[in-house]
Amino acid sequence: MSTPEQEFIPQMRPLFGAEEKAELLSYLDEDGFFTEFKKTELFERQIAEFTGAKHCIVVNNGTVSLTLAALALGLGPGDEVIVPNYTMIATPNSVKMLGAVPVFVDVEPETLVLDLKQTRAAITPRTKAIMLVSANGRAPACGIAAFEALSRETGVPLIEDAAQSLGSCYADGRHIGRAGVLGSFSFSAPKIISTGQGGALITDDDDLAAKLRRLKDFGRAAGGTDVHDSVGYNFKFTELQACVGVAQMRKLPERVRRKKEIWRRYQEGLAGLPQIQLFAHDLSLCTPWFIDCKVERRDELVPYLKSRGIGTRTMYPPIHSQKAYGLSGSYPVAEEVGARGLWLPSMIQLSDPQIARICAEIARFFA
Ligand SMILES: Cc1ncc(COP(=O)(O)O)c(C=O)c1O
């Protein structure tokens, strides 16, 4: 039997428990249709209340939610969408699916959020949206108001890809995702709460919310009818996912607290090591979803930690140079993160002794 000292610590693992099980079992006793209905509505209300948004519309994942946002804003083939070059590849792919053209822009070195000046420079008459990704729950260092002003001035709408930001706010107290015309979240397995797969859009705009509901339900004018005033698709949720989501949402405030505590403990544990720098977080606003850092000798540290039973994950490479896009160009910040960025174990169930063990192993490696 392995001792706790030897147990493998994965970089991330979702956590479900008795509460999710109880919700699922009680739903199974209801003889429901499984497809989205009352539990899904409850899950949507919980997200709307938590974020302060007027409307929440859940869909099957956090990529489709971005595609749906772009569709609702009328984007189509040839339209340009500004996206950060440091993000999960789902951000550009979500609009590529519509034949739109992702235009990659470098990110701020301290937050890894879109660089405002370079975003402005990338706007052309064909630009139809800016996808602002709040990397790991961080707001742009220049302030979200600067992006809102750019959007007003140019007439280019902001779509917020807040997939990594549930539990994080802007300096003015608004939840991230509320500054754009639409904010998008993901509930994939590694997120702060998960439904296995799942996504959500939030907005305060009644018409846009109604449009999104039609778009995700075959363009139906009303639920349960076969009258279609517009073309729509099937991006619906299921009650089984919603059962899990409802239980996870109840745990969210405690998870927000613990995620901040985990980050604080890493910060203390790694403070004396100049070879590793955590990306900074203002914990009064931001909930670090993953522990992200830049390290020296990453390619040696990763296998060393693995040999010591510690999982890590290298941060996203710059997207322009991935085979999927194969573009040239210079993006110094995204390239540096691609070469030196590392996610340390970040799961919610990480214990304090495990964090101490990870920090000690990193210190041993650099000693
Ligand atoms: C920034 C960002 N956007 C979009 C997505 C896609 O979400 P999903 O996996 O739910 O499709 C992710 C998922 O990790 C993400 O981190």
C-alpha cells in the first residue's frame, strides 16, 4: 500500500460527492425526460444569481457557448474576430467553425489577457468581435473599462470568454463575464465546478437571451412547438448534468475560498525560489483556478516532479504556430509562456501537506 507521502498528486481532477449523487438519485425517481427542464432552469438561476446577470443560458460546452455567442451577434464567413494568442484553442476554433477568421493578438505579460494597444491596432473594417479571455480569472491590467471604451468607440462588441473565471470579479465588483455583451463559462472536467461537459452564457440583454434560447433549440419560437421563425441548432443541456451542476454550485463559495487559500500557500511555499514565479493574483477579486507560473528548466522540472509523484501540465503554446493554424508572426509574451509556463497541481481537493510536499520537491530540484 502506498503511503500518503508517495501518493501521486494529479495536476487536476474534478471532485463530485454525496450531494451530486443524491441529486441524481432523486431525479431518477422522478421519471423525467432527462433532457433540459426544471433542474436546468434551477442551474441557470443559480449561475445568474451568483454572477449578478439577468439571464443565463446553459449549453453543452464552453466552446459551443462561444460559437453561439458569435452566431447571435450575426458573425459569419470572412468576419474577423480578435482573440488572444495565449488561450485554450477552443477560443479561436469556436469562430473558425462559422468560417470567421481568428486574428491573433499578444497578451499582457503580467495577466496573460489581451494587450489593449495591440488589440486596437488589429481592428480592421472586417473586425466583428473581440473575444476577451480572462486568463485564470484575471482582469486586464489596463482595466476592463479600457476595453469597454474601445468597444464603444469602434462599435466592435466584446465577447467575454470567462471559461476560467467563475468566482472572479472586476475591480468595480462586477463578476467577470458581465462587461461584454455576452459572457461565456465552461463546466468541463478541470473547471472550478464541473458537469463533465457544459457551458453557459450570461447577459443582461432580454432580446439577446431570447435569441440564444431559440438558437440552441432548433430556432423554435417556443418550447414544445414545431414553429420555427429562424434557423437554430441543438445545443441543449441535460437534466442529469444539471443535477450535478446544482450540487456543484452550492459548493462554489467554499471552493472560491479554498482556491484562494491554495494559491496563498503556494506563494508562501515558493517565496524563496527565484527560479519559479507565480503569476500574480489580487485575491480580493480573483479566484486562481489553476496555479500558473513561469519556471526555469521546465523541461527538466516536469519529469523530475513526475518521478516524485507530482503531476503538472505545461501551459498553452502560442496558437498561431500550432499546426492547426500554422501562421507566422512574433508574439513574445505568448511564446515565452509556451516555453516556460507551467501549471502546478491545482485541484480543489489538494491538501495543505500535499502543497508543502510539492513546494519542497521544487526547492529540492533547484537546490
Ligand atoms: C479559455 C477557454 N475557453 C474555452 C474553453 C472551452 O470550454 P469547453 O471545454 O467546455 O468546450 C476552455 C476550456 O478549457 C477555456 O479554458
